[in-house]
Amino acid sequence: MLTVETHQAAPWPSRLDWDARASEAVAAALGLTPFAELVDAAPLVEVAVRLTDDAEVQTLNRDFRGRDKPTNVLSFPQVQPDLLESLDNSDDGEILLGDIVLARETCAREAGEKGISVEDHATHLIVHGALHLVGYDHMDDVAASAMEALEAKALASLGIANPYDDQD
């Protein structure tokens, strides 16, 4: 069974139930992957979502990626990619799939630039982060296109427009 733990370390817009939104976003993303069974697996599958500020994300980005600047979302997978396929058979009782961390100021700025709500943009970033937790990336055009297609489909299931429609 999937559980998403959400922690707000910095003030985020409160018009939304972030716990519910993060859970829906992670479930929608995972449900489109070969790891969809993790959503309803017997062991407890946990994803942590941290809603924080640019300063904390900059520190994490510097310490873990060697990039001393804030970014919109960071993902920290806790399961090796070669072990993902066997997780639904785990008898450990609990699996920490990983952490997703969002930066409030960067997210708000990007949402403004795109003319969308902070809530919808953050949801997109949570979907994006969840896909990273199960091995998806965007390191080349083929991988990026595949990941973007999954993101768009997951967001559509949540009633959110395709964020890639306006791109060249």
C-alpha cells in the first residue's frame, strides 16, 4: 500500500490539501509505470514529499549534486534501480521508495512565468519527482519524451493541463 508523507518546512499556498494532492500525484505517476503494483502492494511503500524553500533546496542541490543553486524539485531514490522489480514481493513490511523536495520560490516563479497556479505546477513537479524515484530520467531526447508523456498522462488524470503543450 502506498503512503505519501508530506511535510511543509516553509509556508506554501494553503488553498490546497497538500497531503491529498501529493498522494494523488505520486499514485497517478506510479500507476502509469511498470511499478504500478506498488500502489497497492502488500508491503507499505512510502514516499516523502517535502515542501520547503529555495535556501534548503539550494543546500541539498549543492551537497548532493554539486550545483550551488536552487532548483524546482529534487528526488532522492532510496531503492537501487535493479531492485525495483522485486519490491512488490518484499516481505520486509515497509519500503521507503524515496524523497521528493520542492522549492517554494522557484516553483512560484516558474508557475507565474507559465501562467498556471502554483498548486498545478507543484503537482507536476511531484509527478516528475515520483517518476525519478522509479528510474525515469530526461538525460537524452528519447528518455525526456517518454518521461514527459507519462507526466502529461498522469496530470490529465488529475484534471491538470499538459505542461508541454506550449513547447516548441
